[in-house]
Amino acid sequence: MKSLEHLYFQCPKKKYIWKAVLAKCNICRPIFPWMEEVQWMIEHKKGNKFSEMVRKLALAATIYHIWLERNRRCFNNLFLHAQEIIRKITQEVAWKIYTVGNILRSERHHNLCVN
């Protein structure tokens, strides 16, 4: 069994996925070990601003899709390319944002959702 550290986000493929998801959230920083990632999110999640909501959704979707990929590999011997996983994460975050009706629509918000 791989460690939590390896699964989230020290494995090169998972690190690549997380870095790409962060870039879509306009966050450019190194990838930290798991507990430091969690701590960083805790420190940067406060408030109801749009960017905080996107970060929370992005982290949750990334964890979920990495876990799904792990299960696909372990139980079905199926593999998705990193770009496909990133696309699924992006779609999920965008859909959740779209379904929340009270979000202020702006060009910046639109760019976060479509990039």
C-alpha cells in the first residue's frame, strides 16, 4: 500500500495533476508534503470569496479523482492520462460553481472556471 504522502501529492503524476489544478486556480507555488498542503489550504480557505470557494472545490475534486484513479489502477487495471484526470477535475469544479446560483459573475471568475 502506498503512503498517503505518495498518493497525495509526492508521486510525480499526482504532483503534476495538483500543480496543474493549482495553476488553474491562479496559484503558482511549490507542491508541499500532504500535511503542509492541508495546512496551506486551511490558512487560505477562510472567507466566502470566490477564489476561496474555487480552492476548496479544487482540492476536494483533486483528492476524489486521484482516489478514483488509484481504484481504477488497483481493481480494474485501467489507467487515465494525467490530462484526462485534470479535465475531469476542471469539469467537476466548473459544474459545481455553475450550479451555485448566487455567485457574482465576472471576467476573472469566468477565467478561473474555463481555464
